[in-house]
Amino acid sequence: MSGDLPVAELIDGACAVLRAYKHDAIAARAEDKLAGHGRLPTIVVVGEIKRGKSLLVSALIGHDGVAVDDVENSTAVATRFIAADDDYPEVTAELVFPDGRRRIDRAELAEWITTEGRYVTDPTIDALPVAAVVPIASPRLSAVSILDTPGIGGLEPRHAALAMQSAEQAAVLVLVCEASTPLTQPEMRFLRDSAAGVENVVVVVTKTDKNLTRWEQIVAENQRAIAEHLGREIPVVAVSSVRALAAAALATSPARDRALACSGVPALWSLLEQRVAAARHWPEADALRCALDGLRLVERGITAELAAVRDGEAAIPDLTAEIERLRGLKDEAQQWEQHLQRDLTLARQRAVMRLDEELARVREDWTTRINKSSIQVLRRSPQVFTAQIQADLLDAMATTAQVFLDDLEPIVTELFADREQWEHIREITVAALQTEPLVTGEVGSKRQGLLDPSVLTMGMI
């Protein structure tokens, strides 16, 4: 029970929330954790290559050489150590292939599961094992199995994936690091990602026999880094697997007991036993931790969305005011456009009326002059009369254009309040009143219609 609700109901509710926010993988992981009741507790040993994982496994079991790692080779597959019995005698091992299992002689194990094993490097071998099961006659395996994993930073990328999958089975997860250096970035990343769904985690600092003056400092640095970056308390234990195995080979005596105690392995095993004994409800605890981490992701997402909504609400008054201002400008622009069209129409009408007056004046003047002159005079000097008539017509057009410009100037000056703008528009208007074709469509669209050239043409005709 957790509070007033059973764990299963809490997990169901949490998984419903997780799936609603598209965290389906986390929900499935929490449900898998909860489904782990009744399984034999497993101590899963993980770590980067050459950190001494396999030697530590041998020290924990209490038998030198049970793990087939050495200086040159690394474990290539996850290897589970279980208690030997009549069905699984100690002289055998079982290889797990994708399509089934195969029993082999224990002496051949290294050739199948180490990085430089004969079968591992043989290109003619069609399939290699994905895991191995090794029975050992040891009282420490009566109630627990120990799983030795490939290095998480190993020679192949699949090692990290295998270690991650193995961590999912852990009643207790043991991360192995060295006494020569603090936890590396890959180790911290693996610890953060894998330990998120494991309640019982222990960090073991190995090879203290090779770093007699510095291992205590490394332990302290690891404790500080874990608290800072993971936000949880994880035990950090220092051991020497070499010393433990050397002491185990001695005859029973107080000296042997002291040597074993100095190695740190008995204290580590005692801690692991406590964690395993307390792990009766580890599936529920791991499932709750996994679901809780997923819900924290949901919380961060909701917080970010709420912040965006609040920022949007704060901006609404400003946006509303801006919209109203733009609407006002639009209405004002429409009114200006209507007034401008009205003023331009009136100016054009006045210009047309003035043109009619000027053309009537020219017509009356030349009618009188022609009536007073004889036809012979016109025939003798037709170019003179034509030039004079053309000059009078051009003068009439210029007078009309000036009238239009005089009406246009106050309109433009009020609209732009800029003398330079008026001069520019004046030049465009004068060019539009000329008989030459307009240069561009854009300019034509701005100029045409101010003074209809057809009116002038009909007047001249």
C-alpha cells in the first residue's frame, strides 16, 4: 500500500497520465517493473570496460576464476551466475542464442563470450550467443543470481544497450568504477538513465590495492557528484577484488578474516544482502520510481506550457490596443482616400473647364483673325499661321496645366507636409500631362486620370 491506494492503482493512474502526454515508453517500463513479482532477485553488475567487473563478480561469489574476463579480453555478452544443482552442474554452461539454448562444457565458455574468443572472432560462425548462464556451487547464489554485463563504453555500441537491458532486471544495480579516477561522464549518464527505474543502486570503487593513497578521495568525489547530479543518496563502497580472492584462497584463520575485511568485499556483500532482503517490494518501488520520473517530465512540460500561456495573457491587452490602433488607422486611411479622390476629381473638373474656356478663346480669336484676312494671305504664308495657332494651343494647354497644378499643390502639401514631396509629385504630374508615352506601368497607374489627355486632344482638334 502507498497512502490509501494500492501500488497497482497508483501505477495505473500514473501510466494513464503518462500516455496522455505521449510518454508511452515510460508507462510501459513502469508496468513491466510492477509485473516483476516472484522473480529470483538479481544483482546486476555494470560498468565501463576494464573496470574490474568480472573480477568483482568472482570476489562476490567467493570463487576465483568463475568470471572469464582477463587483462586482454572483455565480456561480450551478459553472463548470469546461478546456483549449481543436479540439472545445472558446475562443469557446464548454457548459451542463449536468438533461436534457442545450447549446453556446453564450462571450459569452452571463454571462447564464446569474450571479445577475443575463438568462436566470437571466427567469421564462419553463423550465430553468436546473446547471453550465457553459468551454474556455480556457492552458498551466496542460493537466494540471488549475479549478472555480469558487457562494458557500457565497450568495444561495440551494442554493449551499452545490453547493459541497459540488464539493468531493468536488477534487484540491486552495482555500478563499478576505478579508484584511479572519479566517475566519468558516460558512467554518470548511464547511472542517471538506468538507475532512474531502480530503487537499489550501489557504486563500487575497485582496484584500491593499486591506488592506496587516492581511493578515499575518489570515493568522496563520487559521493559529491552523485548527490549533485542525481539528487539521491547512493552508497559508494571501495573494494579490492584481488585482495579478497587472495584471502579466500587461504586456510580459515583470523589472518584470513582480517585480509578479507581489509579488501572491503565482505562489507559490500553484507550491504547487497541487506538490499536484496529489503527488495521484497522492489518491483513496486522500481515501478513507482519509474512512474515518478515520468510524471516529473510531464510536470516540466505543463509548467513550460503554463508559462507560455501566462506570457500570452500578459500580452493580450497590448495586442488588443494595437489592433484597435490599426483599425483606427485603417478607417482614417479610408477617409483620407475618399477625400483625396474627391479633391482630385474637383481639380480635374476645374482643369477641364479652364481648358474649354482657353480653347473657346483661341477659336474665337482665330476666327476673327481669319475673317479679317484674305484667303490669299493664308495661302502665301500657311506655315506662319500654323505655327501661331500651335503656339496659342500650347499656351492654352500650359495655362490649363498650371490651373491643375495650383489646385493639386495644397492637396499634396496637406497630405505629406513636405515641400520635397510636392516637387517630386509635380514633376510626375507634368510628365503625365505631356504627349510622350508613359515609361512604366507603375508610374502610369499613379498618374493617369489626373487630367484626361483625350480632352486636350479633342480640344486641339
